[in-house]
Amino acid sequence: MTAGELLRETRRRHRLTQRQLAARARTSQAAISRIERDVVSPSIATLAELLWLMNEELVLAAEPVDWGFDVTLNRARLAMSPDERVRRGVVHSRRMNEIRGVAQRVRS
């Protein structure tokens, strides 16, 4: 959700017009419109202030990203020396080439 979408959704939930919110914020209706249409991106402080004027609090959070792989495997690999990682990579590459060769023979 963009800052503009958040502001518009909150303003509508409070049944305020852009003009009414602008009056509270001592700005123009056009300025509120530009934010809501994502023409301009407000600073976090500005967005927080606009939400505060509607008795809402802006809450920012960080969450871990699920990259789709087991990060403990990465940690285990990084604990290895560079030489060991290269050796394991070479072994993996050779195995993949063997599998590819078997697959090609099966298709023929």
C-alpha cells in the first residue's frame, strides 16, 4: 500500500473530504489530492501528521523476508572456507552434468 492509498483509505474511513483534512492540516485540498494520487510522496513525518489529525497513528514495522530457502544452509556454507565451498561447487557441477547426460540418453 502506498502512502497515498493509506491516506485516502483513512480519510474515507473517517468520512472526511479532502478539503476538510486540508483545513485541519492548514494546507490546500490540491496538496492532499496530490498525495492521495501518489503524484507526490510525503515524508514520513508529514504522513504521520496527516494521520494524527484523524486520530490515527502511523506505525512502521520491519519483518523478516522469506526468500524461499533455508537460511541455516547459507550459514553452514558461509562457515566453510572459500576452498571448501569451491570444492563442493565443483562436485555439485559434476553431478549435475552426469544427471544431464543420463537425461539426454533417456530421451534418445
